[in-house]
Amino acid sequence: MKYLILLIITNGFSYVASILLSHLYSAEQFGIIIGYITIANLISLLASLGIHEYSLRELSQNETPLDLSSILLSLVITAVLSLAWPLPNDQMKVVLFAVSFPSVLIAYSCVILKYRSRVIELALTQKIVNIYKVLLLLVTAILLFGFAQEINNPKAVTISNIIVLASVTAYFIYHIKKYKKYYNFKITNLGFKKKSLNYLISDLSYLFTYQAAILIMGQMGMNKAVATYSLSTLLLSSCGLLINALFNSMLLSNFYKLFSDNKEQAFSFVEKYIRYGIVAALPVTIILFFAVGLIYPLLFDTNKYPDLIRLTSLFVFPIVIKLLYSPIGMTMNLEAIIVFKNKVLIIVGALTVISTYFLSKSFGVEGALYAFGISELVILFAYIFGYNQLKKKETL
């Protein structure tokens, strides 16, 4: 419970930053900023190669330590992709690297914290990085569009990025010293893990499912639509973060341990939370609908974003769908079913990209919303099918 409370408090910083930027800049400018942040998220995922998620499973089931060489490999990939990405100037590449770098480091440190069930430290670690990203978001805005003459200085931006990068690195060194028994300091296979690619495919598919609209509409120059879509999904992102924190941070390691010891108990563990999700679905829907209608007019400029309240209300339905399939999602990284999961997510990712392109072209942000909602429903039904097949196979 303390973890969730901390998560809610610290996640407020992201909300505040988005609200602030939506007022400070035009919808066009805000859409461009969001586009850069989405690219940084893509780089972080590509650089991780899915190794951190694979490492959590191996640590939980086999007590296999995490290879430091894998972390170094991911950081090298982060640097290469950031420098190679086609951007207007070198300063933007510095910002891109600065946003991507901590995400990679913290993803690895969170493996140990999840395994040890250090929920308070986990919450603080994850949210410090989110706060860091918020600060870099502001720096990006300043660099792109200016804010004050003395601040809009490339050297100042570079120095500020170096300071924060040094801080994140210092924390990670402290973390490694504290949990050194869970790390392997030998150089093995240059840090590459072939089996981790399944997790990379999964992560990329998720990214394209959730961020396809921003990437596609940004490429089509629909920056105002990107801004509206981003603000419309704030509630979805925040609720999704809490749901992911519960199932991917607080409960996932426990599920892996249960599955190794007693498979029937592990499935009962999952089904208990499925029942909780079904019971919570209706009250969550009602509460979120009323909250959007009451609070959003006070927070956002509804003249600048006239469709924001209506679109945010529609995004409540994907939140409920996610609440229903997330308990099943704990089983989807098991070796016996991860290939099935990846096939589903690849199909869903492709479906999302294609449907988003055509629907957003015809109906704008609302079309992108429909594309996302369809994708979430496909994931729900596919996960239910996959879970039933897995249970039959493992409990025979």
C-alpha cells in the first residue's frame, strides 16, 4: 500500500508538468515536445534488448545473477541510437540521450528491487526517473521554443544534462555496491542474451500499441492532434502505471516463485486478482467518468483543447479493459507461453499501426482512440485464450 501511495504522489509530477506545458506552449509546440519524448522511450526499449525482464525471471526462478556486461551493452546501444537518430541539431541528440540513459539504468536496478520486494525503494527509484524525465521535458521545451534568453543556451543545456546524468550514474553505482551479490561482474557474451529477444519483441509491440498514434500523427505533421491525444491519455497512462506497478512490480516476482513451487497455487493466485478486477470494473468506470467531468475543466485550457474532456472520458474504457487482462499478463512471460504472447502483440501492434494510420487520417484523435480500444480488446480475448491453454498444459 505504501508503494502505491508513493507512486500516486510522485506520478503527480508528470501530470503537473503536462498541465504546465499545455498552458505555456501552443498545441502545435506541445505536440512536437511529446514526439521527442516518445522517440526517447523507443530508444530506451531498443537498447534494453529485453534483458532486464528476462533477468527478473531468471533471478526469481533460478537465482541467476544479473550480468553487468548486459547493462554496459545497453548503454552503448543507447548512445549509438541517440547520436544516429535524425534530429535538427546536436543539442537535441544530447537531450535524447539524456532522457534515454537513466531509463536503461533504472530498468536494470529495478530487477533487483522487484526480486527483493523492496517496494518503497522501487517506487522512489522509478519515480525519481520520471521526475528527471519531466525536468528534461522542460529542458527540451526550452531548447525547442525558448523560454528566456539566458536559459535558451546550448552550453547551459549540455551542462544541466551532464549534472543529472552524473547523478543517475552515482545512484546506480551505489545500488550495485548495495546489492553486489545479485550481480555478475564477469564479461559474458558481451552481455547479449538470445532468450531476452522475446521480451524485446513484447516491449516493442506494447510501445507501438500504446504510442502508435503519437508516432504516426507526428510523422504526418498532425502535431495539434498529438498534443490532444497525449493529454487525453494522461488518465489512461496514470491508471496504467498503477496497474502495472501492482502486477509487474509488486506481484510478478511472487507469481514466479509460486509457479516454480506449486503451479496450481500460482494459477489460483492469478485468478484471485482476475476476480478483484471484475468486481472493481464498474465502480472504477463511474468514478473516473465523474472525476474527468469535474476536475479537467479546472486544470486544462478547454478553449485550446475543446475535445479534451470528451476524449479523456472515452479513454476510461481501455483502462477497465487493462484492469481485466493485467492479472493474466503475469503469466505471459513464462517460457511456455511467451512465444504465443509475442505473436499476439506483434499482430496487435501491426493492427494498431494500420488502423491508427487510416482512422486518424479520417477522424483525427477520435480515430486513433478507436484503433487503440480495438487493440486492447484483442489483447484481452487473446490473453484469456492463452491463459486457459497454459493452465490446461501445466496442470495436467
